Amino acid sequence: MSENRYSHTSSNRLVRRTVALVLAGGKGTRLKDLTNKVAKPAVSFGGKYRIIDFTLSNCINSGVRNIGVLTQYMAHDLIMHLQSGWQILNPALNERVSIIPAQQRTGENWYRGTADAVYQNLDIIDHDHYERVLILGGDHIYKMDYSRMINFHAENDADVTVACIRKPLSQARSFGVMGLDSEGRIIDFEEKPLHPKSDPSDPDLALVSMGIYIFNIDVLDEELRDGLLKPGYSHDFGHNVIPNMIKNRKVFGYVFADKGHPGRTAYWRDVGDIDEYFAANMDLVNPNPEFDLYDREWPIITDQKQRPGAKFVFNDELRRGYATDSLVCAGVIVSGAKVHRSLLSLDVRIEEHSELEEVIALNNASVGRNCKIRKAIIAEGCVVPDNTVIGYDEVEDRKRFTVSPAGVTLVSCEML
């Protein structure tokens, strides 16, 4: 596969002539009760962030600064978060994060899929000012310099570029799987195949779509106008648009690799189910996490809550408050409790004689006295009563809570 050649076109001009649309309207049903009241992109992650912060931070750090966020399902918390924490750009320079609710611009239907969500909002893009649209999901955790992908798109005079990454073949059925020729052009694409095709460079890996696309706007407009009129069209990039365009357009795959992107590794994670969400959060408490939140050269931006520092109280022999190998956020109080390998989000409180191990406690959750909890997610605002035991008896846990295939117990307010 050829290396990026870099066009002679100014990188700044390429980025400035690219508008981003972030798809943030999905229900996120695989996250179970975490998305009962909020859209998946608004779910807490990493203590102080929301999932969408990572995609938006990538945009800002890459120089893509005109961003539309397409909302639909349970959008209130997401909209409040964007209004509070993301109105940081200068509209005078044509920079903004715009909140774009589903508006039924093209008829009476709400968004019927990823492609339809973009199609219903193409008319609000200034076609004279922008040449390309960068389409992103609002529900992945990663660091990526989109300007490199934009350069790749321009170098190859592509109509469409799809970001892709190598994943274990055993996981590939959850993604769009593609094959590339020696020049990087996509020659086949299958969405969520039962029998994924392995990558020629490694039989144990497959090349999968990251759900990140660059389209020339005029090409996308034409394709969606034609496609959405066809009977049986599923209004989805992976199922319809990309497979159709391979036949008659220049469609390239941009392989996301370590070289040239922030971070030590090409880290990209779909946190769409409980086990992936739990594993990605727990990675952050490791001494050398694969995903580094402390990288000052590629900051993750969010709405900063004005809360005091975390506090650990009591140092008595039988009542000592402490946390080891853990990530603890502002406003947390650990009062005479033991916390190990856990992530305590904003304003969490843990009371006396309780013990937590491998627990993710989301914003404003509290755990009463004499509780024992391990390998669990405590949802936002939960009040766990005194003497509660979670994670030690799966049979009993399943009677009250949601237990994932990997044995992670999800506790929501309604379950307590």
C-alpha cells in the first residue's frame, strides 16, 4: 500500500474547506439502562467527560472547527452539555459547534439511518464555502488527527474516503469489513458479515470501518438523492452508500495506524456495549493506560464543573478512607472506605466500611455504609443502600440488576 504522498494544496485550506457532521442521535440500546434517559454520546466516560467530547476534541485539535452535531433520541442532556461546554469557538471566523436537532426538512420522517441524517441536513451546509464533509460518530473513544485523513483524501483525488483499522477477526462481525488494493482503493465492503474476510497481511485480523467518512459534498449530495428514492433502501452508509459507490466512484480506505497520530498506539474503541464500555474505562486506571488522558499536546475538552478537590477522610485503624490504583474526580468524598482499581466520577460519595474493587461510579452516585461491590457500574445519581453486596453472587445479582456476558453488573436507580 502506498504511503501518503501529501498534496501541494495547503493543508490549512483543505481543513478550512471541510465541515464536520457528528452523528449523535442513536439510541445506544446495547448500553442498556445507561441510555434510558440520555443519548449514547452524552453518557459519562473517564470520570469527567462525556463520550462525545472525544470526537469533538479531535475536531478542534485537527483544525476542523465548523462542526454540526445531529441530535435526535433523548437529546436534552447532550444539548445542555454542548451549550455549557462547547460554545468555545469564534463564529466571526466561521468556527462553531452547532446543535442540529432532527427537523424533518425533507418530509415527515425522523432520521431513518446514518445516511438519511446527513441527507436531511445537507441543505444547511454552505456549498460555496465547503468542498468536503467529514462524517463522524459521536460514540467512540479515540484520538485521531483528521487533517491527515483529509490530506490523504486530497492526494488520491478521492470521491470518498473511509477510515479503517485492523481488528481481531473474532470481533469483525460487529463492523463493516473491507478489502483494499495496492493503492488503497476499496475493492469490496460488507457490513457486519457473518464470516468476515481476513486482512491479507495477517489472517487473524480484519480491516474494519471506523464509521468515519470524508465525502466530496457534490458527490454525496448526488448519491443520497438517487439512493434515498430507491425502494428497500436502508438509509445507512455501511449497508447502502459505501457498497454502491465502490462500483462507480473513487472510494479509498485510510488505514488508521500509529504513525503520525497522537498517542502511543492507534487506539480506537467502540464503547457501544456494557463490556466494551467497562473495559475502556478500566484501562484508564492502569499505571500506563493504552489511552492517555494526560497528554497535554492533544487535550480532551469538556464542560468543567466547578467542584472542590477529591477528599479522603479518617485515618483510624478500623475506619480509613483511601483509594489505590484508581482515578478519582473532583467533588468525590471517600469517607472511611476502601477503593481499589476503580473510577469515581464527579461528586461520588463512598461511606464508611464499604469496599469497592473494579467499580465505575458515575456522576453523583453514592454508596452507603458496609457495602461490598466489585466489577460493577453504578449509574448516575444512584443511591446504593447500606449493607448492599454486588458482584459476589451472580445468581442473586441477576434477580435485581443487569449482568453482562463478561460478568459486569450494571446498577441503575430504577433497580435499587
